[in-house]
Amino acid sequence: MKQELEHAVAAAVKDVFDTDVAVELTRPDEKFGDYATNVALQLSKQVGKNPREVAEVLIKQLRTKLSDKVRDVQIAGPGFINLTVGDAALTAALDTELAKSMVGKEVVAEYSDANPFKVLHAGHVYTTVVGDAVANILENAGATVHRVNFGGDVGRHVAITMRAIIRSLGGEFPERLAGIPKTDRAVWLAERYVEGNNEFEVDDRVKAEVAEVNKHVYQLHADNDHESAFAQIYWTCRQWSYEAFDAFFARFGTKLEKYYPESEVAELGLQTVKAHVGSVFEESDGAVIFNGEKYGLHTRVFINQQGLPTYEAKDVGLIAKKYEDYHFDRSVIITDNEQEQYMQVVLKAIQQFWPELVQATTHLTHGKVKLAGGVKMSSRKGNIIRANEVLEVTSDELKAAGRASDDTVMLGAVKYAFLKVRIGGDIIYDPKESIALEGNSGPYLQYAHARARSILAKAVQSGGKADDLTADERSLLRKITEYAEVVEKVTSELMPHHICTYLYELAQVFNRFYEHNRVIGDEREATRVTLVSYYAETLKNGLSLLGITAPEHM
């Protein structure tokens, strides 16, 4: 309906003033109508009239052209035009299909980016939840979405951990790994990384040892070595990491199509960078760099002095491999804010020889999950909240509140707490707040859905026409019809918090309606059951986009 009205207003402008104008309707406060436009203010200088004069001419035309849909057109303030839609037209908008703007498009969504040989922490929970929601939104728009993870199975962090593992085992004795219980493996690996990194940061001799281990790791990939003692330790521990990832993603309902290990793209990135030395990249002190200063950015190393590809070169290989695998129309990469400037340089370098791939790439960045007091987590220092701990503390809060702590509600609490904040800001996770049944939380909305389904289960009448509405009924209907516009906005911006805000507002509107209006047994039961049914379905659909289950009972 919104687009139809926008076209009608634009047509009225063309008829009256013989000019083309882009019209965007907004939702004003309900007391001012259903839609508003500032088109009269836009046209004022162009037509040589003050905005109210322009508006007065336009509303006469609009009242005639939109008489079948709009019951009132008014001027507000300096020249805003407010439109109030008729009940029948508002009801018809309930069945408007959501825009499928990406039908036939192939999209790669890269997120989580969990690294083997390191711990899964709350930051991975955050990026996984955000990534799932963004992928859901793109799928809802009709795209075929391929969800992938890019993780570092080679590089300095792996060498740091491998050195610490071998020291912990007393040497290259892969058989001693069998003594580590399956349930402790992920934590054991994380502890090795933390202790190894602590040594690395303070001891130059350790740095030299790590550099040698790093070469060894790259070499075993080059040689396809699975037999040496070193290789057996490496492959076993890498597999432990992937098993931990599988369990983590399965619990969150995340269905990743592919893990891209850095080892798979490193050589491709290395050769691609080498192929463009002289035209895009340049040699400097035995390394290969991209001079970002030419583009107002900073310079980064793509091949180090040992001839090994850096993270930057691996990202070059990754984008090539993703395109080779999926021929994507769009690639969405989700990382934390610290990667923003890094990715600007990488994408600017790639743009010099693959401009079409960069044009198709969207890089979304999010804030940090912080500990109490706002201290930033660091897997290097060990002051982290592990991913499983996020779930455990939430489950504990549910139990303490005397409520069931199954994954449906617990995950709803965690996901919503992360998603309700605009992507880009930091998160200080409060498990007690996240499980509240009052206020802006996942369980509150899950309960709202269950409550609506309970009302519908008691209904005797249904299928009522919502053409002659009471004020409260109309207010609820008006809010329900905003859903399509919110989804359109979210699809354009890839900002899931808009859905959270809308669903919370919708539930509040329903609560006010239900407080003053009986549904079951009322003479208007049929009409009100229809409204409750649309309300429940809207909650369910919105929660589904967020990756949250809408339970029938709570």
C-alpha cells in the first residue's frame, strides 16, 4: 500500500505542477494519520509558492484521486501532508506480499569466522547471531544464501598454539593427545593458546621459535603431510576445533554450508598478489605491500619477508575462491569493528583488478561483547567469556527465576539481547535482563506469541471483516500493516534491530488493545480473532527472521 500511495502522490504532483518528484511516505504519530509526506516543502522553491500553498493545491487533487483508499487528507505544520487510510484499504494491506527484491540472486554470507586452535567466545556468539539474522533477511527477500565461515588454520596464532601444545605434551608425541578427555579438548586448546601468547609477547626467543613453527605448519600443507608426528598433532587438534564448531553451530541452529580454512586460500591469494606486483602491489624491504596512502588509507603487507601470505593475501584468495564456488551476485562479510580499516585496504587493493567483486561486497562491522565494567574481551589474554558460558549463565538465570531453561527460551533470550542493539555498537550482556518477561526481551515476545495462540485456541468465531473498526482495533491493525515496510527497510539496510524495535512496539500496542477489549465472547469476536491471528503470525514471522523460535505455549 505504501508504494501505491507514493506513486499516487507523485502522479498528483505531475498533474498539478508538471514536474517529477521522488515521494517517500513516512509513518507519523498515529494521531496525525497513517502516512505523511514533505513533498510540498520539496516543491516550494521549485514552483515559487510557500509550502502550505503547495500543499493546499495538492490535497484537493489527492482527495479526488485517492477517494477509494484514503478517508482524510490534512495539512500539518509548515506544509506536511498527512493521509489517513480507510479501514477497508488498511485491512486489504494485511494480505500484501512482502517484496522479493532478490529473487534469483546468489549471495554469500561470511560470518562467525571462528578460528581453529583458539577458543569460541561471546564475540563468536554475537557475530553468529547477527550473521544468521542477516542471512535470514536476504533469504526472505528471495536470494539463495550460502552461509560460510572463514577461519585461520595457518598463521601466527596457530604456530603459537602448536608450540604450546608440543611443550605441554613434552615433545612431538601425538599419542599423548589421547589422554585429554573429549569434553575438555576445546578448553585445553584455548588454554594452550593463552599461555603460548603470553610467552610470545614478552620473550624474543619465543618469537623466533614461533616463526619456525609457522613455517613448519605452512610446509606440512604444501607437502600434504599427515604422517609426521608434528602433522598428526596439528591435524588432530584442528579436527578437535571443527568438532567444537559443529556442536556450537548446531545448538544455535546455524547451518553453515562450508568452512573456508586459510590453508585452502593462502596459495591462491599468494599467487594472485604476486601476479599484480608492479601494477597494484610493490616490493618493500623484502616484503610485498599495497600502498594504501595513494587512496587515503594506510599501507599493509600482503606477503611478508619470509615469502608467506599475510591475512591480507589470504583474504584476496578467499574472495576469489568464494566467487569460484558460488559466482555470487552479492557477498556480505560480517566482522567486528576492528577489521573495518583493514578491510578497506584489502578491498581497495582487490578493486584494482577485480572491481566487480568489490562492488558486489558489503562489509558489516559490529561492536564488542564486553565484560562487566566495560572491559573488552581478548582471547590472547584469556579474559574472555566463552561461548558456552553465555548460554550457561542465561540458563542459570532462568532456573533461578523458576522457569524452564530449555534452549527455545534460553536462545531466544541471548539472540534477542544481541540483535536489539544496532550493529556497530558494543554489547554489555546482562543475562538477568535478557530473560525478563517484562520489557524489551526475547522471552517477552515469545510469551506474547504464546499468549496470542492461547486466545485463538479458545475462539468460536473467525473470519470477521475488519472494515468498520473501533479506534483500538484500528490502532492494532495499523501497527500490523507496518511489518512489510519494516522488512523492506531491514532488507535494504541489513540492520536486524529494526525488526526487534518493531516487534516490541507491536506487542505493546496489542497489550493496550487487549487490556480494554475482550476478544472471546464479545459480539465483535470474529473481527478481533482475525486481528489476533494476523498479530500472532506477524510476531512469528518477525522472530523467525531473527532466528528465534515462536513457541505455541509457555
